Amino acid sequence: MKTHSHTSLFAFAAWLVVGCGSTLNIGDAPPTTDVRLPPTATSAEPETTSSSPAPPPSASLMPCPTGTLCWANTESTRNTLVSAWASNTDNGIWSVSRRGEIVRWDGVSQKAQFRLDGDFDDALVWGTGADNVYAFFHRPKTPAEPFGATTVLRLRDGAFQVHPSSGAYAIGALRSADVPRLGVVGVLSKAHDPASVVLVDADLEPRLVLPALPLASGSGATVDETLDASASLSAEDVLSVWVLTRAGRVFRWTEGGAAWAEIRPFPKSGGLAEVSRGTGMAPTRIQNVNGVQVIRDVFRAEGGHLRREIATLEGSGSIVTSVPPRPIYAAGDILPHGRSVTYDPSPGIYGWDPPLVDSGPWCWSMGCRSWGTVDWQQDGVWTNTALPVDGAPLILGSTRSTRYAVGTGGQVYTRGRSTPPARALDAMWVRREGRGSGEQVLAMDALSDDDVWAVEHTEGTYQARHYDGRAWAEGFRAPAGSVMVALKDSLWFTGTLDSATNETGRVSRWKAGQWTTFSVGAGARVSLLAKDGPDALWAIGHETTTSGALTPRLYRWDGTAWASVGAPFSLNEQFGGLSAAGGVVWATGFDIYRREGARTDTIVCPGRPPTTHDRTWYGPVLALGDKARDEAWTVDAESTLFHISGTTCTQVGPVGAKLSIRNIVGVNASDVWIVGFSVVDAGGPRLVHWNGRTLEPAKLAFDPVFLSASVSPLGNLWVGGTHGAILRSAVPKPNQSTE
């Protein structure tokens, strides 16, 4: 029998940590500022550090991790958490995002512990104790780095340092193992072809090299398919190491053996008609003998059903159970990694309970609020239960006393393992932190950097909130809809608060704590609002003719009442934007309209003849200047930016492929922001800046979708999005002209 370290890991044959687009590269000196963690939950919050210079301190804004924007709320993150680990000793939950963040929930609140500059394709966190935690950040492959590159940070003695490892690898699986003579954490190598697995200690030092995994060699089949790992002891105290691949293959290495053996606990899938994927592994115990449960999902293209198979291995042999099939609409809905399976090798109060397995979203009402669901086992029967958590994929885990889930918007949910299993599963979970994807910031208006208004939407409720330079107020109920403009003494909205009256299309004003509702015209239904300076307001409303056509009209607020100033637009026009500056009003739809006084010009931009039948559609518009020098910016359906001076339209260039542009904001012609999100890149946020010469994309450590934006008079950008996220420019700019 071999002798092994009492604190070892499953990991890599060799290590090489290469910096992930950051100044924290291997070979560099450790970060100049350590992140010191509080000894207890009641200690002062630690300073958040980054590999990029921090901006001047602020009482209300967190230091900026990257780029030109930073958080304008007190929460540490609105990003999706992609890996989590909790310590058995203090139940602190560590999480990481693909934006280089390391955060920790200490039982009271979630705080950022470290930020690594960069945007990564994967991240992982695991530890062996409260003061020995590793965070792995992996960047994509390149021709120069065929396996990608990973930076490893280690928390030790209360500070994070870059871990000086060596050897090329990518992120695999980190797993605890209840094997006292071997240790606590497993790491699976994905950097070699064929792959190898190494037992290493808590300092990531190799202790025992296992044979190569019998995976197909060659460039067409790399070890990127490897997924999850675990370890178990037989009744004779013989060690087994288990590996589950992404394709659902199971391999086992037995101590003393010379090679891996492929275990086939599942029936053969139905060929091309089915797609199999290994979902994850979890330790279990049968008759006091350690074993593993292996979860495989099989998606059947015909009929769109998912079959989940769970095999219990070790002990008396292989036992395969199946979860009842349920509708799945795409193979991509099958969970891709073992992090969506609770994994705790240590028994809780009720012993070795089976894992929870993420089952994806489930809509519980006609409104389709998506809750997360899990498969769980009681008395040998697997059932599916909805949890009151965001329906996006969950990262599930557990300690001896607690189960936990993290996910989008920095969400953290916990439940005690001491809760009797007979109780409803969803009643056990308590939300601790974070926001869901349904919490959206739909409108923003920054009168100054210490006078900002935002409208948030959560589960059918709209709320107006105010930022005074120090904190966001709780706010008050606002009318349904996303159109809001702020004047110096009032807020204006489309829609009314009283849904029972069904008075859609009206305008509501909030002033001095009182609501007033206005009708801009007989039967008119307002769709857009815009302000011109500190007091003037414009609106577009539609009136229905006797023939059923929609006549769009332009309305103006004169300080006392709304009045129509004409119908300068085409019948049935579908508007994309409205903006005004210096008395000149701009509206966009299938045409671009410029209104000054009683004159309306229709602007023709390059690339489209005036009489074409295949007309493009123009989205948001930004008006700048005054009567002496008026200009506007707009974008078409192909995300092409146009600049208009007077009646002359010039194409600036493409903003980006397949983008949904939500706002164009700015204070002058050399400081214009185009704000939106990608419709193909998982809804990723996009900021593109026009600096007067070129279009330059902004780099963000942020993944919610942008839905709204505003620029303060000093030129600072504010953006709002899903997960209730609000960001603003990093450092207030000096006074500048707004011509």
C-alpha cells in the first residue's frame, strides 16, 4: 500500500500559470497590495484590490476593476457566479465570476475580495480550509497558447497572492474527497493529450502521477472533454479515482493498477438521435463504503425530451436509476458541468444524503417567471422540485451543515442540512444576496452626478429611485413602462399608475410628492417623451383616424399644458427614438425627421434611396447643439452609426455586428456613447464610444444586459441593466463645454 500526503489534491502532471490579459503574470512579483481578510464577520470590510490602479476613494462608489466604468451601487457584483466553494469551518461561501472577481459571503453580506483584470472564458474556486483558498481564471486558446492560459490566485495568511505554479493546463474540476490518507481537494488536468491526473497536496505540489487517461489522441479529440473527478475507498480501503467526461464516459483508476478502466454503467444511447453529456459526480456511501454517483443527461432530438440517468458505483456494484423524462427544447439546455451538482464528501446531520442536481428553469405561471429546479432523492426515488431562485443555471454545493446555491446577479441562497427532508424543498432556501435577471433598470436620467433618477422593474412592479451622491433611496412606485425623463423639479412618465382605468398612453407627472395625469390630446396615446433643456418637454402620440390608420402627432409642454404642434410624420410610423436640443426636435423610425418651428425635413442617409421599398429602420437618436449649430446621431437596424448636421447625413461606421442598440447619449460631438447588448453573445453588454475621430469599444468586467443610459452635464456616463445593475464613469470629469 502506498503512503500519501494527508492533504492532497487531484490535479495536473505539471503546472504553468500564465497571466490572463493582466499585469499579474507569472514571473511578476506578488501584488503590491495584499487583500487582508477580516478575522470575523464583524470586522471592518477589507479593502478591495485589483491589478489595475484604483481611482480616488469615494464613499459611495467601489474602486474600479477595469476600463472606464465602476459600480455605483453598494453590492460587490451583479455578475453571474460560475463556481463556488464553502468552508466547513466557517460556512463562508467563496464565489468567482468570469470577470475576474473573487467574492465571499460571510454569513452577513457578500464582499469583493479581489479583482483580476481581464475577461475569462472560465473560472473556478476551491479550498482546503478557511485560510487556504484557490481561484483559477482561464483565458481562451490562441495559436500561441493552444491550451489557453490560467492564472491561479491563492489566499494564504489573510492575503491573495499569485501562485507560482509551473506546467501548461486549463481548468478542470476541483472536488473534495473524504479519503483521510490522501486529502481534501481534487483537480483534473485538461491541458495534455492524452490527459494525466496527479495527486498533489494542499500547496499544489505533485505527490503521485496517475496513468494517462485512455482518450483518443490527435488534434481532433483533446482532453477538453474531461469534466469531473472524485475519489472513493472500497471496503478493503483501496483507493479509486473516478473521472467523468463531457460525453458521459466514466473511467476508474484503482490503486496499484497500471491503467484506467472504462466503466459503462449506462445503457448505450440511441446513436445520432440522442446527445449524451456527463453532468457531474458526487460522493455517496453504501453500507459504510465510500462510492460515487454519476449523473448523465441524454437529450433526444425527436420529441425534445431529456432523460437523466444516475448511476451509483462502488459498494455492491452499479445501480442505475432514472429521473422521469421532461421537455427540453435544445441540447444546449443540458447542464454542461459538474458544478451544478452538490458535492460534499462529509456526512451531515442526516448522514450521506444524495446530491441535488440542477434541472434548469421552469415557468410556474402564465407570466413565466422562471424559477430554478433541482432533482433530489428521498427514499430511493428521484423527484423534481422548483426552488425560489433565478431560473438560470445554478452552482450548487454543500458543507456538513449547509447547502448553498449561487448564480446570476451575484445571488446566494442557503438552507440548513438539518432541515428535515420531509419538508418542502423550496421552503428550506433563504435568499442571502444578489439580484435576479428579472430585476431590470429600464430608464435613467442624470441631472448631475449627485442627482440621478432610475426606474427599476421587478415582477410587474415599477419603482423610481434616486441617487444623491451617497446612496440610492428606496424609491416609490412608478407607472408601468420604461419611458422617464427628469426635470429639475419633477419626473415625467408615459402611462398611469391606475391600471383599473385602462387609460393607456397618457402622461404622468410626479412633483412635490404628488401625482398628476395629463392627456396630451383627444384619444392620443403617447409612446415617447424627450426634454429640451431644463424645462421644455416634447412627446409623440398616435391618434386613430376613422379609417383605422394611426396618425402620429408632435406635442409640446409649455409649462402649464400640453398642446399639439402638428402631424409632421408619416401615417403608421413606428418610432425608434425622440430627442431635442435648442428647439430642434429629432424623431426616428422608418424615416428620420428634423422639426424646427413649423418646418419638418425628412433626412436621407447614405446607402438608402429616398423611394426604396425595402426601407431600413432607425433606432435611438441623440440631439446635440442649438439653433445655430444643430446635429444628431442615430443608428439603423444594422447597427450602423450616422451623424447628421443640419440636413446632411454622414455614415460614421458600424458599431458592431448583431447588436441591439438601446441608447445613444452624450454631451458633445466628441463624446458620444452607443449603449446596447449583443443578440448572439449571450446578451453581453456593449459600450462603444465616439471620441470625435474613431469608434472605440469599452472594456467591461460586467455581464448583465444594458437596458438604459444617461450622461450627466459633466459627461459622466450612467448605465443600467438586468440584475438591477447600475454603473457610472470611474472618475468625475472636470467642467467642460456641452456645446
